[in-house]
Amino acid sequence: MKSRIDKLLASNGFGSRRDIKRMLKSRAFLVNGAAVVDPGTVVDSETDSFSWEGKAFKPREKAYLMLNKPSGVVTSTSDPGHDTVMDLLAEPWSLMDLHPVGRLDIDTEGLLLLTNDGPLTHRLTSPKTGVDKTYEARLRDPVGQSAFEEYRAAFGRGVTFHDGYTTLPAKLDLPSNGDADGPNAVQSGAFPRDAVLLTVQEGKYHQVKKMFKTVGNEVIALRRISMGPVRLDRALPPGGYRELSESEIRALRLAVGNDAPVDGESAP
Ligand code: URA
């Protein structure tokens, strides 16, 4: 993968761009045996060889983050009118050309993956290989048991939007205590319930909100709690993020039928 050397080094923990400029100037960093001093030099992390202060160095190219998206920011890499999820990231992540995996509405909270692994993003979001996504939806009209069963049957069959599109079968559940926290907190217990879990296989525009509209209700708050095998880390505050663990990355790859080794790991 080709990139500017200052970006590559920033994403490998060499400090800010200013630190890196200083470090390159000191001729401590060699590419293919020659000192590189220009921070704008384009290198290829797959084919070039790197050494720092005399030691061989294998740069990491890929990054995988889990963000607890807050309400009020758009899922985009740039936007003329709003802050984006990218504005929440500090260096080195902000320098890494990450992109969101799929999309959450501006008012939706919860799990959003960010990566620069294009093929994995494609597989996770493709209708053919995509993974299940579970949302906690708070409803305008709390549901009694019979409405819950009615919704469950309708979503299980697939519901039809105004434009004629019929959704794939989706699964309605009740949250357990473990699903509830934060501002959308859901109490478990008897009906009526004002919050439910919906697991969908696809990611159409306003999918969950539109599904509840077809059964005469309205989503008033929405939070994604899982995507395939990855669950939102409850320790992350809104706007917080962390790197995915190697086992989470491997599980995601397995879920989409691509269990290539994690970047930097040797094949088993
Ligand atoms: N469905 C919605 O309606 N909104 C989202 O943000 C995600 C799924």
C-alpha cells in the first residue's frame, strides 16, 4: 500500500507530524537503505524496506476502530454543515484515511466501525456477504405482548416500505439487562415495553425507523449494539473509541468468509 511517509509513521505511533519531520531530518529513518528526509515522500509499505535507528521496522498499514457514535455527528468523511465521525478522532487515527463501515443516521448512536481496509468494508456492507446488525430501538408507543408478537411476526416475514421494497426477514427481541445502559437505557420486566431489539440483515436508508413505521409505531431513539460478531464495548462513552482486538478482527473476517491473517500477523 502506497502512502506518504509522514502519514505511515504517524499511524505507527511515531508522534505528531511535527515530531516526524524532526525525526526524518535527523536522518534516523531509512527506506531501502537510504535516509528519507522529505515528509511527503511516497513509500510502499509492502515492497519497501524500512529501518529506524539501525533496526528493521515493519510498518502497520491497516487500522480497525470501534466508535461509540454520539447523536449529532454525521457518518461521513466530510460534511459542509456538521461535525463528522472523523472529527472525533485524534492522531494517529485522524491521519490514517479511515472510513466508516456503513452508515448510521445523524441521530443514531452506538457501534460504528472505522477502518482503512476497503475489501473488508465492502464485504461487511455488501448485501451478499453482509452481517447482521442489532439495534436497540426506543419506541414512541410502548408495546404490549400482543403488539410485540404482531411486530415480531411482521418483521420475521419482511415488511414493505412505501416505495415497494420488501425487507429481508428480521428478528425482534426483548433486551435483557445486559443490553441496557446509557441514555437509551432499557428496563427489563413486564410488558408494556418501550424498547426492543431488532436484528436486520441489510442496511437500507432509515431501515429500522421505516420498519417500525410500517407497523404504526415510531422510533424515538436508536442505538446500534452489534455488527456481526462485534458488540459495542459498554466501557466506551459516547464519542469514545478503541482499536478492535485481533480476535474481533478475525471474527469479523470469518463472518464474511475472509479469514486472511490480520495485518502484521504471519499466516498460521
Ligand atoms: N436504521 C435506521 O433507521 N437508522 C440508522 O441509523 C440505522 C438503521
